[in-house]
Amino acid sequence: MGYHVSDANSYLVITGGGVEDVKIVKKAWVWAWQKHAKISISPFDFEITLQAMTIEKLQFSLPAVFTIGPDDKPEALTKYAMLLTGNADGTSAASKSKPTATGRNHVQDIVKGIIEGETRVIVSGMTMEEIFKERQVFKTKVIQNVQSELDQFGLKIYNANVKELQDTQGSEYFKFLSRKAHEGASNQAKVDVANARMIGEIGEAEKRGKTRQEISKIDAQTAVLETQRKSEKAQADAELTTTQTRLNMGINLAQIQATRQAEAKDAELQRDVETKRAEMELERMRATDLVHAKIEKESAQQKADAKFYADTKGADGTLYKQRQDAEAAYFRATKEAEAALFTKTKEAEGIMEMAKAYGHMANVLGGPQGLLQYLMLQNNTYEKLAKANATAIQGLQPKITVWNTGEGGSAPDSGAPIRNLFQSLPPLLSTINDQTGIAPPSWLAQLPGQSSSQAMTATPKTNGTYTKGYEENGAH
């Protein structure tokens, strides 16, 4: 446990409690439940001599030196710390005080395997001539391929130097190639020396002859030139006089022609100006008419578009209102139907519950008859029936006729039944007349106060409410 600080070229690798995987820092507190180690990021030189074969099946030896070290990036350092900071058998090789060097044997073996594999792949697809002529391209390909494999271990190639190609054991390709180049260069040098000597001697002789020829030619040409110069001078003087005269005349003619041409040009320009002015006026008038026509056309188009837009929007508004009204009516009808259905459903449920309650009460009261009597008592049905009966006969005055037939204690009379029948008819007919308004025919009987015209007629009487009353006519 303590506070640890790494060197400038190293990092602290901390594992244990509170750390997920590994933690790589420059300085940190290390607790008792944690382990730490130091890793160095200093690069190291890795020399390798590779045996390879070109696409032409030519074997050669490729010596190279690579400068490799951990990449100073968090992700790369994490990969390096997790994969390479230990022995090949998995045991820890890190020291708490001394940083772990990068160039351990198993790391070198991994790097060597990657370099050999990628280099052989590249060389197998190239000819020997391409390797010689495109040395930089070959080097770039090797570095790129090897770096792409080293990225998974957190390593980086800082520099790579490919040395001269060499023959393998039993092969003398480069030896013969070098001898060929040496012999060719030696023979070419001899030929070049002989050619140079021959060219020098021939050139020297040519230069001496040309020198004498040029001297003679120059002397002759000098004499001819002196004569020609004198003749040319005289001719030049005559031509100068003639030319001067011609030039003076030409100047005068040119002045006259210039004046006439200026006048003609002025007239022509004036005519062109008038023509352009007339054309401009014509174009202006055309443009004015065209603008008016376009304005009228656009105005008519705008009016038509506005009318079409108004009609369209009006139709859309009408359609929208009708659709909204229809939807509102549909919604209202739906809700009313749902409300009615809900009401009927609840009424039916209430009736069902009342029926169930009445069923239970009937079981308690001894059957439906007991329930009916209980309900009639509870609702005062008997009192209501009594009041209804009393109200029904209120105001009625029934006429009761009592008659007596025969005399008790008298002797038996055989004509008594017929006499009794006729004695009962008058009061019976009178009662019927009073109750119904129907009178007996005059041939049968005539009631008191009844004329013959009223016989067999009846005035319907309306039964109202009545009360009990009694009227006695006496005994007959």
C-alpha cells in the first residue's frame, strides 16, 4: 500500500479490487487489495534476416531492422499490458520497482513471426526487378501489413530499415548479377574511352581545316562586301530621294482621304444613330404593348385563380361542414343509443335485483301469497280499495220498493200467485224507469205522469257516484 509514481518512459499497471480489467496511469495510490507493476514504453531495435522467395521462385535473404515499442495511447497500452506484460507461460515477470522492458523473448518471437509472415506474403507477389526498382513501395507495404497485425498487441513500428538483399546459401544470383554489372560497366568504359579518343582526333583535324577555310572565305567576302556597300550606298541615296517625294505625295493624299473618310464616317454614324433611335422607339412601343398584354393576361389569370381558389375552398368548407354535421349527428345518435342501452340495461338489472329480492322475501313469508299480502299491507292497498269503493257509490240514491202480497192467517187462495205477479209489476216497472229511463209500452202499463207519446222511450241516465239511500212506497 502506498503512493507510486512511474518514470517518464513508463506507466503503472494496476489490477485488483475497484479496478475493471486493468488501470494504466502515471501515478496513483495502490491499496493492499491491489497489485501493480511498471511497464516501459521505450522502443527497441529488432533485427531479422528473412529467407523469402519471389514470384519467379528466386530465393534471397532480406536483412531488416525494425524499431518497435508500445503505442502511447490508452487503448494500445491496455492491450499491451493485458497481452504482453508477462512470461510466455503466463507467470508475472513484472517488478514493482523496475519497469518491464518491451524486448522480452516471447514478445520478440511474436514480432518475428508477424514480420516474417507478412513479408513473405508481399514478396511472393512481386518479381525481383520490382523489389529492386520499387524499394520504397516494398518497404511501405511491409510496414503497413506488419503494423496492422501489431495493432492487436498495442505495438507500433517507429522505424523500419530494409538492408541490401543477399544470396541465400547455395544461391549466387546476386553475385552473378553484380559480376555482370561490373563486367558490363568495364567494357562500356573501354568503348567510351576509344570513342572519346577518336572523336577528339577527328575533331582536331576538322577544326584546323575549317579554320583555314574560314579565313579565305572571310577575305573574299570582305572585298565583295566593300564593293557591294558602295553600290548599295549610291542606290540607297537615289531611293531615299524617290521615297521622300513619294512619301510627301502620299501624305497629302492621305490627308485628303482622311478628311473625306471622316466626313463619310460621320454621315454613316449619324445615319446609324437615327436608325438605332427608330429601332429603340419601335422596341419601346413593342415592349409597352407586350407589358400591357402580359399585365392583362396575368390579371385575368389571377382573377381566374382567385375564383377557382374561392370556389374550391367554399366547396371544401361546405363538404367539411356537412362531414362535421354528419359526424356530430352520428356521434349524438351513437351516444343517445348508448345512453338508452345503458339505462335499459340498468333498469333490467334493477328489476332483476328486485325480482331476486322478492324471491327471497317470498321464501321468508311462506310463498307468493304471503309476499302479495305483505306488499298490499306495505303499500296500503286495502285502505285504497276501501276508499275506491266508497267513492264509487257516493251520490247514488237507490230506490227500494217493498211490497207485500197476501195476508197471513187467511184461507188459501188459488188465484194468489197471479194476483201477486200483477201486484209486483207496477213497482218493478217504476224502478226500471227510474234507474234506466225505459218506460213500458202503453198497452202494458202506464206510469203516473207518462203520456202515450213517451211510451217505449228511454232516456239514458248516467250513473254517477252514489250513496246508500232508501225510499219506501208502502205496502200493497
